[in-house]
Amino acid sequence: MPRSHSETHGPELSGAARAFLAAARHHQRRGQRLRRAAVATITVLAVLASLAAVFAFRQESQARDAAAAALRSRDQAVNAAVTSAAVQLAPTDPSLSAQLALTAYRMDPTRDAASRLISAANTPLDTRLPGPRGAVYTVAYSPDGHMLAAGNVGQNLVRLWDVSDPSRPLALGKPVPVDRSVNSILSLAFSPDGRVLAVGGHTSHNGEAGSGGFADLWSLTSPSHPVLLGRLKSPAVQGWDALASVESLAFSPDGRTLAVGRHAGLVSLWDVTRPDDVAPSGAPLNLDCPDVFSGRVAFSPTGHTLAAACEDDAGTLSLWNTTDPAHPRRIPSLKTGHRVISLAFSPDSGTLAVGTKVGTVGLWEVVDPGHPAALGKPLTGPAQPVMSVAFSPDGHTLAATTDDGVATLWDLDVESAISRICADSSGALSRQQWSRYVPQLPYDPPCVTT
């Protein structure tokens, strides 16, 4: 009203009134400017506060990440040091070595750590089979896990053992009466029903073919008195190839097919539905090995995969789809890193054990045969070529024989390995030793004692 009145009645207002109105308008404009400036200032401060908060959050997050990375680096360094100490102490103090291996596994339960744990637990599991000394090239478990066949290459000897209690093996009768002309025993295999044992190797007299590889089938209806069913003939293998030793044998899970691997790089598939009247399923498979010669063969328990090894230093291993034995199909090969001497699939077909010339046993995941993957570091034992490997029916134990005649049993179950280590080496890792080998961490022994 004052403004409107001054505009319409300006001449009627006194000078003092007009001055008052002018001052009022000036203060009004100044107040508006102050309010706008205050709003702008508050807005800027709010934005700055938000930016500061974001910056502080990022700095805190980066600090947390840096701290976590530093902690991980420290833990990795500690784990590496503990692992190194475990490896170095293995020959002189196996109990302390086992405790440190378990400590490393508790810190970081990787596949490599599990492999080292199994290697550590293997030491107290060693069991020597009684009998003559000499190189044992081959062993085989019966399907029920109660019987083990072992072949001494030099003595041309095949022995059967009752291993119901693996720590106390018992000989079953006399050795298998192999032909006198046999000069090496290189492979053994039980049929899925356990009633037939296949024996392969080399003989100085193989009928009209003269010397060469052989494969015999033995009836084990009475394990203490094996009976020869007959020797396989191989019309598809001729000439120099026929002279090559039979170095590997494997029954398919249904017992109808027997794979016979020769040193010449050939694998024959035989129909053994009637063990006393066998016939080849077709032409032998040519493995096309880099160094011509082949080593071992093994069927997966499903019968869908056949593994065949070459004897090159790179450890070439061929996998074949044998769903249809009459038309096997090659799967891309893999390199194991060392010359392969022996092979065996686990009962569930998911793991392939590979014995090498350098004395290690590699475990490979083959659930998808087209994409095999190594399961941690190879298991280590005696520094001798691993001539044969075989899984127990439950898959928890692996038997391995080496060139010096030693048969070793490996417990592959990690929890069982932990139990054995804690039972056999409890107290080996004292506070003083912990301070020496794991100084970065508070005392926390891997085995809980009560």
C-alpha cells in the first residue's frame, strides 16, 4: 500500500515520507540480495561437503583395500615361508614337516597345499610287501579292494595278496604259474567281476610269431589256484609291431572289452565276453606318438574314455572316446610334463593318476575329458620311476610301485591326511618352533588338542 500510494499520490507526500519509502525499497533489495547470497553460499558449502564426503569415502575405501592387499601379501609371504620350511624339513624331521604342511594348508587350502599335505601324510603309510626283492613294474587292485596283484619284472613273477588290512598284506597261495618263456611281466588287470586276471609283457616264444608281446587271461575262481584260460592272438598286429612288448592292459567297466597297449604305439581292443574264446574288435588304434613308442593305457570306470600314454619326455597323453568300442574317437591330447610310465582312473572316472619317470604321481581332473586340469602339484615319494598306479575301489587310496621294488600306498583323502598328521605328529610344532617358522602370527598350532 505505501508504494502504491506514493506512485499515485507522490506529489501529496512530504519529503520525509518519500525518503522513508526510498530507504525501505533499498533495504528490501538489499535483503533479497543477502538471502540469495546466503542460499548460494549454503548450496556451495553443501556441494563442497558432499565432495569432501565422497573423497573421504574413497580415501577410506582405498585405505581399506591397501590394508587388505598388504595383509594378503603378508599372508602369502608367511605361507610361502612355512611351505618352504616344510619341504626342507621333510627328510630330517617328517613330523615337524607334516605339522608345518598342515599349518600352510590351514592358512590357504589350495590344491597345491592339499597335494603337499597328502605327500606328508604318505610317509607313515608306507607298507612293504613281503617277498623277493626286485623291480615291481605293475600292480592291480581287485574290484572289491581285498586283493592286490603285483608283478616282478625280473623274476617273471606274479603274486596275489590279500590286502583287506593294507598294513598287513597276506600272500594268497603260490605265485601265478606263468609260462617259462615269459621274460618280463609288464602289466596286470582284473576284470570288473574279479574273476579274471590279465597278464601282459614279453615272451621269448609266442607260438609261430616267435618272441614278442603277449597277454594271458587267468581264471581266479580260486585265487590261491589260478587257471590259465588262454593267450590272446593279434592278427591285426604284424611284423616288427608284433615284436613289441605288451605294456598295458585295461578292462572296460562292463568286462566285455580289453585294451592291450603295445610298445610300438598301438592299442588293440578285444572282445572278451567269453574269456576262453576272445576276438579283436577291429584294427589297432595308432597313437601317433612323437617318439613312436607308447606306454600305458587305462579305461575310465564309465567305459566312455580310454587314456593312452606315449613315452616322450613331454608326457604326451591321448584320450579316446570309446562309447562305441568298434568306432573309438580321438580327443585332443595333453602334455603332463614328464615321461608317463603308468596310468589309472579313479572309481568315479573324475581323476586320472599319472605315474612318471621322475618319481612323481600327477593327479588330473578329467570330469570333462576335453578339458583336463591338473589337481595341484604332483605327489612325491621315492625318487624312482613310478612303474604302476592303481586306485582302491573307494578312491581314497592309491597304490604306486617304483623301480626299486617298493610298493607305496597313498591316502588321498585330505581330511584323513589331516587326522593322520595330527595323530602321528601331535606336539611337534611347539611355541618355540612356531616363533621360528611363523614369527609373523600368534601361536596357533594346526592340530587342536584336548
